[in-house]
Amino acid sequence: MNLTNQDYGKLVSQRAKPSPMGKNMVWAFLVGGGICTVGQGLMNLFQRWGMEKSQAGTWVSITLILAAAVLTGLGLFDKLAKRAGAGTLVPITGFANAMVSPALEFKSEGLITGTAAKLFTVAGPVLVFGMGASVIYGLILCLMGQGG
């Protein structure tokens, strides 16, 4: 069977089941909202324990990252993401999942050359560009006389 790209595209469109967009949007909204609600609940809890708002916010971030990493390691985050789609991409939990997933895939290659290397493959560009942007921003502020 010799198909052109256009013929193949038509064949795929004919056989592909349409995505239930309305249902997917509801799931994404509910799961994403649920993650945000858990974050707000943690914020209230940490503040009730006597932490200031900024300190409580830091602990909320740490807790959500840890929870997403553990759920990814147990294979539960991916099951939730299949159902919820973009709802699990709430930035902090999505980033934690994006960090842990590649590391788990390459753990058979060893702790250093597999897991650790893949962790930094994903995190490296984020860290490099984040730090680079902060240095450039700091230099601009310094040149404008705003730097302290």
C-alpha cells in the first residue's frame, strides 16, 4: 500500500474518534481547580500554624512539588493526567511531573547517568534561562540606578 501524506491524513481523520471536548474541559477545570483548592487549603493551614504569608507560600510550593513527585513515582499522576488533561498542568505540579517522569524512564541506566542526567536535562534549560534572565534584569536595574 503506497499512500501519500494527504491520503494518510484523510485515512486517519476518517478512523479517528472525535475527542469529547466538553467533557475534557470539565475534567480539566475540576482537577486544576481541585489542585488550586488543595494549595489554598494548605496555605490557610500553614498560616493557622503561625507562619507568615510568604513563608506559608513557600511551604505550599514545597508540599505540592513533593506530592506531584511522589504521585509521579507511584504512577498515579499519569493516570490522573490522562483523565484531566491540561488540568494537571497547574504550573508547580506540572513542572514536578515533568522533572520526575524522564528520570524514572531512565533509572535502568543508573543513578548518575540515568536518573540524575535526565533530571538535569529537563531542569537545565529552565535553570539556565531563569538565572540568565535574573542576571540581565539585575544588570539593567543597576545601570538604571535602581540596584541596591
